[in-house]
Amino acid sequence: MNDETRNAVERALEQFPEAAALPEAVERGRVVFGFDGYVDRVREMVADRSGPQDFDRLATIESLGDRIERSVAADSSLSFEWLQHGTRTGGHTCHVSRAFGAWSFDPVMVGMYGDPIAEPFATEFGDYEMHSLGEPGVTDAIEFDDGKLMLTEIGDTMELDWATLDDGVGHDTLVDRIDGASLLGTGYWSETPDLPDILKGLSSRWDEMADPPSHVLVDPGDVRKLDDDRLRAGREAIGRLNEVTNVVVSSNRAESSVIADAFEGEVDRSFEGDIEAAFDALEPTWYVGHGVEAGVVATADGVSSVAVPAVDEPAMTTSSGDHFNAGLGLGLVTGLSPAPAVVLGNAVAGYFVRTADQPSLTAVREFVETYLSKF
């Protein structure tokens, strides 16, 4: 907790409508999200079992690492028992669309939902406009107190490029759905390696739109999977799109560090230093980093950091980054300045990890109102 955070929260309270005025004060409309789709199996690992119904949970990634290290040192194989606690839809398009749908926006989902659309997506998002481009991925998301481990089969996003997207949705349909939308969100670059080609394609058609989105939100994902050539292609594509709209890149702390190292070299930096280096490298309008301890945003005017109130016993951490992006996107469509928009991102993510549920617009406002008291 610090003065910079206090100032950012105070400005968020000034810029985001008061609870009594919600939800009417938020102008809602169409939002478009692409281009992934996952079925998430939420799991936990068993540390020790004493009976059919009695066991101790493996609580931390650190303890998982310790067991793996001991097994390697002993030159021994290793097995774990895990339990599944439900199945849900996941990925950028699903998590962010779910949040915006709860806020009574009109999400258009473009991604990997199967042909025909698979039951989990049809059940949850049947009332939304959906354009399926291929088969979804499957993720086993293992929850720990200090983070999560996700084991993923990617699905068809690896094969997606601009030509496939343009053909799959329809040449004119894609432009028509983006035209008039208040936000376009894309994720994840790491699992759609040809996302730079998609961004170039979008920028080439931007002037065909009468009322294109004023912001495009880009989530790189785990960019450790990308080689240097793809990262450089991303810099060019983001720069080209940023010439016709405002590109906001949002990544977690580890991903931000990878991007900073890829372009600026591997040196010791603070979180703020990583975000500044990533901003200088990719040259978007904003570069935002989100972490357990802080959210950081870099713009042409400098770098701001907003501390995050800690959660001792999170209800769920899987997709906390996507919920941060939903809050950040809400800040973008409601016209918040950078640091207050990060406060909204932290608020939506903070509500989610405490409750495993979506906040209403009123709950977002109430979280911001009590933000400082949570430290």
C-alpha cells in the first residue's frame, strides 16, 4: 500500500460511476473477443491419503517442485493422484465474454468451439453470437495456494491465421461485427502463433469501418513458446494496428519479463522495469502487467503501479488474469485513464479470486470503494 495506489484508487472512484448510478451510467453495447476456446477441467492434487474420503491436499507449487526434485535426485519415477472439481469453459474468449455478458454487454465470440458447437459452450453461451473456427483445446487446471499449473492440449488455434479467420467468419461478416463494437479483445498470442498476421489483416481493413473500436486488447499469453522471429513479427503488427487504433497489451509478470528480455536483453529489472522495457519494445498505446502484488501500466506519459491487496485463501486462481483483463477492458470502454483502469482490473480479479464468481457492476464499484481497506 502506498500513495501511488491511494491516488489511483481515488481517481478510479472519480471516473467510474457511483453505485447508485449503475448500471444505467455505463453505456453498453457490442464487444468482440477472439480467437481461442478451451474446456477447463479444474483439479487439485493429493499430497497424502489416509482413507477413501480422507486426504491432505498438495497446497503449493513449491511443494510439488520439492517432490519432483527429490524424485530426480533419487533417479526414481513419480506419480500423483489428482481430483477433478468440475468442468467449465475457458480461454480468453470465454472468460472475458462471461464477464461482459454479466454486465449486460452484447459479446460476439469468435474462436474454437467445435463443429457443431460443443455442449459446454452451447450450454453456457447459447444466447451469445458465436462463430466457431475449429476444435477447442482442453486444459487441466491444477489449483494451488501460490498459483496454478495448467496442462493443455492446444486445439486448432495453432493453425489460425488471417486467411483462415477471414474465411471462417466471412469476409464481410467479420468487419461488420467489429464495426460499431466498443472493444475488440484477442488472446492468446502464445497459442495463436500467427496472431501478428491476424493483426495485420485487421489493420488493413480498419478504414472500411465507420465506427471501429477505439481500443484493441491483446493478451500475449505464455510467450516463452514463441521464437524470436514471431516476437519480432508481433512488434511490427502491433505497431501497424496502433497507427489506426489504440492497442493495449496485457500480460502477467512472467510474460512481461520474457518480452522485455527478448527485445532488451536479459538483465535484472523490477516489475516496473519489465513493463517499461516491454512498452518500449512493442510500442502499443498502453502496456499493462498484472501480478499478485501489483498491476503496472506504461504509457507515453510514464509508468504507474497499483498495489494489489493480498488474498490469504483464494477460492480460485485459474483465469484470474483473464478476469483482470475483463476489468481492464471495462475501464477502457468506460473511458478511465491508465492507473484507474488498472484498479478496475485488480478489482474484478480480486473479487473473482475471493469468490470464484463474476462481480456485477455494482460489486466492482463496491470493491473499488473498499479497495484501500483490504490491505
